[in-house]
Amino acid sequence: MKIQRLHHIAIICSDYEKSKLFYTEILGFKIETEIYRQDRDSYKLDLSLNGLYLIELFSFPNPPQRQSRPEARGLRHISFAVSDIENEVDYLRTKNISVEPIRIDEYTNKKFTFFNDPDNLPIEIYEL
């Protein structure tokens, strides 16, 4: 097998409109396609960033809660690269998003921090 690149990340949300607003208006993703699948009572929203298709946002009726803490097996978090972490943290706080203190990666000496999406999915921002 020769994987060329990550194709997308799929996220299931509990409140479609709230998550749609978060990923588009706050994080700046662009809507590529929005589909309502009546047979599943489910939305599928394809999102891109800087021309790259990255996230599929799904809604399903009554999805089970994601265990986030204590950390469990499976996907731990998603991470986005930023050029000025302090500026991005300030921006998130203006949107009333709680952000952890900025830390330094002990191996790369780069700055990073975490915040959560509306369903408590951990999101990391990592300064390049």
C-alpha cells in the first residue's frame, strides 16, 4: 500500500447547526458540499481549508457521547498548524472559546495548545 496523503477527517456532531457555525464561522473552513440524507435523518457537510478538502461533518439522531477524559483508545485529537499561536488564542477567546495555557513541545520546542469543539472533541493548534 502506498498512501499519498490524508484524505479527510470525519466528525459526528450532536448539534449540526452549532458545529457548522463553529467549523465555518469560527475556524474558517469553507463549505464545499452540504447534503441532507433523509433516509438517515443526517447531514453531511464537506469542509475545506485553503483549497484542501479536510473534514466531513455528520449529524445523526442521538449519537452516543464521545469519551474524552480519561483518554481512551482511538482518535485522540485533531491538530491544525498556525503561524502565530498567541494571536489565534486571543481570537478564540473573543469567540468565548476556552483555551488551555500555551505549552512548549519538549522535543520540537514549538508552542501548542488545545481547545474543544462544541462536542468536546479536542483540537490542537500547533505553531510552525
